[in-house]
Amino acid sequence: METVFTISTVAMVFFSVRVMQILSDMRRRNPLDEKLRNNKSVKIVLSNLVAFLLCFIPYHVAAVVYFLAKNFTEDRGIIDPLRDFVHISTCLGTVNCLTDGVCYYLILKENLLTASQERRRMSTRGNTVARLREINQHPMDNIKVKEPGETGSDTQVNGD
């Protein structure tokens, strides 16, 4: 059991650090990219790693210490508190499910807020461009001159 936890912990730390390094390199190569300057992805990876470590390390350390104490001592004054700590740390380990959910909720909420602000900014910018086109447009721009061979009046007004 401790071997699986150790392998999982090493893999989790290694890949989390690698992801953060890659994101940092991307940010350094593209300093003007606003999405890369925002550290949301790093926050996600880091919060996931911290929640994992804080929730599971106490149980696995306590389990090893309890195992050693139970096999090498008969003193109930040592074994009983260790057993209690193993139970408490087991509960702390199950809190990881809650912390992951809370972290993902908060990150999603932040991303939705940013996306909403981005949409508002883009729609405002799009409306501004459209208004500038309308302002800069000359009334005579809507008049189409008859091509050779066309029938009808000499000029035709498009639009309104």
C-alpha cells in the first residue's frame, strides 16, 4: 500500500512540476499573450497537488509509524494515540474528494467570469467597429452606378 502511494506521489509531483514548467516557458516565449499571463492553469495544477499531498501524506506516514509502533512496542500510551491519529488522518484523506470539488468549482467560476468579461469586451469592440464604419460611411457610398448593358434607371440606391 505504501509503495503504491509513494509511486503515485512521485508521479503526481513530477507531472505537476513539468506542467508548471511548460506553462512558465510558454509565458516567457509569449509575454504579450494575455491568456498565458493569467496563471489559472498553474493554480489548477498547484491546488490539485497541494490538496493531494495535504490529504494523503498524514495518513500514510501515520500508518507506517503505527505499524512500527505496534510491532516494536507494547506501550499502550504510544499505540493508542497513534491509532487515533490513523483514524483521524483517514478522515482527512477522504476530505480530498471535497477539496478537489471545491477547487474545481472555484476555478470554473473564475473562468466563467473571465469568459463573460471577454465576451463583453469583444462585443463592445465589435459594436464600436461597426459604429465607426457607419460614422465614416459617406451617404453616396450606397449609390450604385448602372453597369453597361443593365436596364432601368441610371442610379440605384442600396439599403434603406
